[in-house]
Amino acid sequence: MLTLGVVLLHDNARLHSAAVTQQLQACFQWEVFDHTPYSPDLVLSDFHLFPALRKWLGGRSFNTNDELQDTVTTWLNRQAATFFAECIGKLEHWYDK
């Protein structure tokens, strides 16, 4: 299913449900999956990104916010495409549930 084109999964936030956004999605023929108003199982950052980041940051301390931001940005940039592909695979599993 994910190889057939662009599929969007987003909540019903005002920016996502705005007429301009919906027109753009229709123009590009992007499919939009239904998303419950609150579904923590489908929040990519909660079940894939943050646990890995939390594990990597474990035990470290930072003197400034800039130092923390630089460290997190560096970590994100170092993640291989497989890290993010694995996340999408997990999303597909949770969505099917």
C-alpha cells in the first residue's frame, strides 16, 4: 500500500484540515488516512523516535539549551535511512491494529 503513492497520516489540527491544505492534497492526489482525534499508538515520535533518543542521551548533561539542541540535531542527522524506514514499518503495523 505504501508503494502506491503518497499517503498522509496527520491529525485534524487546523492547519491539516484547512481548505487550502485539502485542495493541495486533492491536486496532488495524495491519500489521507483517517486518524482518531488522539491516538498515541500512531505518534511516531512517541513509539520510535523518543525511546531511541532517550536511550542515546541517557546519563548526559548539558550546560546550555544550544548544546542540547546541537547534540540532538547531530544525532538526528546521523540516523540512517533504515532508522526512519523501520519507523514507517512500525506505523503500518500499528495502523492496521
